[in-house]
Amino acid sequence: MAIEVKKSSDGKELTIYLDEQFDFAHHKDFREAYRNEPPGIRYRVNLARARYFDSSALGMLLLLKKHAGGKAEVILEDIPGEIREVLEVANFQKLFTFR
């Protein structure tokens, strides 16, 4: 999985761009994308290219939310329709900001 990571110039926001497949086989790459970042910054996960998304992807997003800290904002952006449906069934709109 090709994960691209971009950090804002002020260091207060990290954007993770996912590739077509987001599943358990890629959990190490996803974790590495944010592992060394401090809690409290804003995270964005760009799902524009995602086409496959399994239940382990939900768990990986929850781990990112936990790492970010209670008040930190985690934004899921450019979510394809089918993936948005999965996220909404799991009530992720209560934990994450959808854009």
C-alpha cells in the first residue's frame, strides 16, 4: 500500500493519503504514518482513492483517534459513497469529522 503523508508547515496537522486498498495487510504502514507524532495535532485521512475497506480499517481508524487524544480532531475526507455507508453504519460520524 502506498501511503503518502504530508505534514503542515506549522506542524499542527498531518494528512494521510490512502491508496485503493485499506485492510489489515497495511496496518503497519498506516501506524508508521502517525506513530511518532505528538497527541493533540489535527489528523486528516484522505480516502479519495480508497476502493476496498474492511473491518480492520475501522479498527485502524479507532487506533489513530486514540493516539490523537480525546479532544483532537481527526477528519476523514473525500470519502467514496460505499465507504461512507460503512462508516455511517458503524456510527463513525460521532467520533470523526466527515468532509
